[in-house]
Amino acid sequence: MSKFCLANATPGKRAAEDSTTGPSPMKIPKVAQLKKEPPREKNDKITTNGPLNICVYKYSDCAADMVKEFKDIDDTPFYQIQMDL
């Protein structure tokens, strides 16, 4: 069993090895360089008509696999419904 050598685990040596063997790390921009986008407009009033996207995803053929309340019911499919205005 080899002994641990603290000199081999110094951060300076690791940083020097990483910079010579791999590509340079991506630079993180300064806060002053970031762009601030204006907030999106929100409708205060909900309309009674308009586009509505509905997606239905089938998770399982047996709902008992996902929900414990359905453990005694066989062959009940389990779906997820997502709506987006």
C-alpha cells in the first residue's frame, strides 16, 4: 500500500497540470457585461376566448403503479394533462 504524499496533492500543481493538458475554461462574464431584458407583458384580464394548448401524456397502463389509491383497480390508465394559455 502506497503512502499519501501531501506534496503531490497541492492545488498549484493540479492547476498547472489542468491548464496544460486541456482546453481553457470558459470565462464568466462580469455583472456589468450582462444584458437585462425587459419583463414580458402580462395580461391583467383573463379572456374568455383565445388559444389554449392542451397536451395529454400517457404515463402508464396501470394507475396503481403510480397512485396508491388505485391499487385495487386493475387496467386503469394514468394520464397527465397540461394546459397552457
